Amino acid sequence: SQQGEEDPQALSIQEGENATMNCSYKTSINNLQWYRQNSGRGLVHLILIRSNEREKHSGRLRVTLDTSKKSSSLLITASRAADTASYFCATVLNSGYSTLTFGKGTMLLVSP
Amino acid sequence: DVKVTQSSRYLVKRTGEKVFLECVQDMDHENMFWYRQDPGLGLRLIYFSYDVKMKEKGDIPEGYSVSREKKERFSLILESASTNQTSMYLCASSRGGGEGNTEAFFGQGTRLTVV
């Protein structure tokens, strides 16, 4: 079952602009993670935010989590052409095994 | 540098063939996963394993089986390949137990085409 859903499906911006992607999920989570995938490659972990955290930063990345709305956002500031990729949110539930359930992703295109 | 290695980047197999996709990790991780990725559907979990010889079904296990005889190796088996199993297959691993130990490391993917 698909837990996370990203929005928008695709985003096209210019270099230097900020990119914001959103993720909504359905059930109570232990943590939420964001991954990046370059075309035709495996996924790379970007950042993890736990259910008791509201905001987290890593370099040009800022992630927020609102558990009352069951939503998260990923902000990439001052984007670069090299940020062009697909971005996925993934949730780990509170119960059961530590499996990651992924959304369908947001395709980000950053033009020079 | 941590590594998850999948045996093939590209694979072409015939309908009805038995197909083995191999994945090896060098991080001594307890958990290993197989996902398939299709356009418009995102990543879907096929099977996972939380220990040697242990396996659990994911969301779409039909037509697949797995084997984990050693901690570092997790194999995905297509018993009789069909064209609807044409997809990108992604292997991942993560440390088991405890909060925060769920960051997953992915292999480079195997693009399987069944003809």
C-alpha cells in the first residue's frame, strides 16, 4: 500500500531558485525520510526526520514535519542544475518491521 | 564507503525462464529489501529479510521468491519470468533495531526486460 504521496509530480525551476516538494502520508509514523534518485540509478538517502521533530536542516536542504496534518516538505535552497533528479519521501511506521514505504516521487528539473 | 552491489545493471530474459537477481552488502546490515520501480507507480516492496534465513512478504510478492543464506547476500528469484515483470529492481539494506537505524542504502538497480 502506498503510504507517502508527493506533490507536485513534476517541478521545473531555474538555477538559484528554491524548490519545495510536499509529501502526505496516511498512518502514524516512526520517521520520514527523503531520498534522491538520479535518472536510471539507485536511491540516495538525504535526510531523516523523526516523528517528534518538526524541522531539520542539512546543507541546502530543509525538511519539516507536521504530524497533525500527516505531511512533510522538502525545501532545496539556491538550486543547481546538479539537483535535477527525482525526490521520494519514505515513511517508517510505528508498528511492525522497519520497512520503508515510498511515494511516487517528484521529478525536479533545474535549468541553468 | 558503504556499498550495496547488484550483480547486473541490465538483464534480458525470455518468458518462462528462471531469473536470479543477486544483491550483496558490505555493511553487516540485518535488513535487506527488494523493490521494483515502475513509471507512475514509484517503488513497491516485493520482499524483505530481517535476518539470515528469515523473509517477509512485501506489498507485491506474487511471482517472486527470495533467499538469504548469508547475512550479506539477498537473492530475488523469478520462478517463471513473465513480461509484466519487466521493471527496474532495486535492492537495499539497513541496520536493524533501534530508532534512527532505518536509513536505507540502495544498489544501482537492475533493469530487467522479459521478452
